[in-house]
Amino acid sequence: MWLKYWTVYRPPNSKRLQAGIFQLLKLFFQPIRRSHFKSSGARLGDSLTMMMSFHSEKPKDLVKMGGTKRMSMEEKRKAILEIYHKDQLVYTEKEIFALAAKAGINANSIQQVHDGLIDDGLVDKQKIGGSNFFWSFKGKKDRQAQIQHQNTLKLIEELKPKLEEAKATLADAKRGREDDEQDGDGESSRAKKLARLAELSKEKAALEQELEALRENDPAALADLEKELQLVTQAANRWTDNIFECKNYLVKKRGMDKKEAMKILGITANFDYPDQS
């Protein structure tokens, strides 16, 4: 188990473990002689003792080296800003990404975090030639907060007159709508008026519905319909004349049979003027 951690994470005391493993391999691969049993056994015992001493130690370093701590998005942003604010230098993209990786930020998320800082205005970006340069100063965030605070105060001052105007409008609207003194039934006159208003509104809606139903028999509406009927009849008679003229042209000028001509025009023998049909 410890060999697996050693080959992957390389704990600080791995040199001692490496020396022990090297001695074991050296004993296994050298020619075995009877005279060397005693000395080889001693060396083997020393190697095993060294490995056991390493095995008996608490694996604090192995736990630390087992994996880096997962950082939240805010921690990653803070770590990148600390890189900028530490030396107050200008970096290229490659340089800042390398420093962020050394700070423990996952390389796959550095681009996203860095772009978020640029979008929020915490990191400045300037393209010079074919390269992009980045920088950030400690006082910029405070300055942005100060400007935002000033804009908020300015907006409050601009809204104060509108607030006073709205209050005055509300007071005017409420004037005359105060509840009057209650009568003997324990109900104010204003409440009675509102109930009466609701009742009259309902009655008005019913009457308007009835008027709409009776409007079909209105003499003026009937006169308008009569005029429209005359116009429609005149138009129908005019188009009937046109169809008969087309029929006569096909029969007399083109020599068609009447049935064939009527089939082309889409009419039958019963076709006639509307007022005679």
C-alpha cells in the first residue's frame, strides 16, 4: 500500500524508502553464496527495519500529498487577485496562468475564473501588438465601490421629488374617500354608496346586453341592411350579364355547344338572375 503512495505522490521521506527498496533488489539479484547468507541476512534485516520504521510513521504527509484541496470559485478569484496585488506587475496571459496554477488553481478552470474577473472589471486587459497584457490594482475595487455609492446617492436625490409628487397625488386621491360616521345600522355612508355603485354597475351591464340583443330590430339598422341588399343585388345582376355574354360568345363566335360552354363557365341550365331565380 505504501509503495503505491510512494510511486505516485513521493512523500518527503521517500529517499529512505527508496534506499531500503534498492538494498532489497540488490540482495535478490546478486549471486547467492553460502558465505554471504549471514552478511546478506544482516543487510536484508537492515532494509526491512528501515521499511518498517517508515511504515510505522503516521501518514500525515501522504494525506497531504493525496490530492490538492478543492477551491471554491470565490477562493480562486481571490487567489488570482492576490497574485496581481502582491507585486503590482503587468503579466501576459501565459505568465498569469502559470502563476495561478502554482497557487493551486485547477488549470482547466483558470481561463474561466480569469475571464470572470475581467468581465467584473477587477482585472484590466490591453492588447499591445500581438499579445494581451493584464494587470490589477488594489485600490480599483474600492474606487468602483465609491463611484457606485456616489451614483446611488445621486439617484436617491433625483427620486426624492418624484416621491413627494407621488405622495401628494395619493393624498389628493384619498381626499373625500374617508369613512364617514356610522349610522344606526353600524355602517358608514361611504360603504353604502359603494354598495349602491356596485349594484347600479351590474344593472347597467344587464341593460347594455339587452340593448345589444334588440339592436337587430332597430329601424335604422334595417334600413342600412336594405341599402346593402340593393347594392349586392345590382352587383349580382351585373356579373350575371357578363356570364351570359361569355356564353353567347363561346356559342356564336367559337361554335361551341351550349352544354360545353356552360361546363367551361361552371354554370347549369338553372343559372339565372337572382331576382328571377
